[in-house]
Amino acid sequence: MTEATRKDGWAVTLGPYTYIPAPAHSSATVNGTLTKAGCPVTLQVTEPVLRDFLDAMSALESDLARRWTSATEWSAFALAE
């Protein structure tokens, strides 16, 4: 994911696709879209699954970034000794 997550209301790039979520406070009948080459497809059944997946990937990405930073800092201190 190279852009803000859905909770920020921004599009998310997924390879050649762009996921544009429904507005945060919209009715249950409003769905997001998945777009490729300018052709949007309204997500109906799969949008909750895609949102859950993106949330899980975002959490994993944040955790990995945190671990990577702490491992890099730890290695730098270990080499200084």
C-alpha cells in the first residue's frame, strides 16, 4: 500500500488497481470501487473482505516497520561496543 489507508478516506494502490473506499459515514448501500485503467467496478459483496485485508496488511506493515527500526537501532549499538 503506497497511499493512505481507507480510514483516512484516500485511495489505496494495489498493484495495477486502485481501491477507492466508500466515504466513512456513508450508508450501507454506498460501496467503494476498484479501478484499473480508468474502468471502475463497484464492490458489493467483496468490499468488507477487502477492507479487512487492507486493515490487516496495514497493521502488519506498521509492526514490521517498528521491528525493523528497533532492530537497526539495536545493531548500531551492538557494533559500537
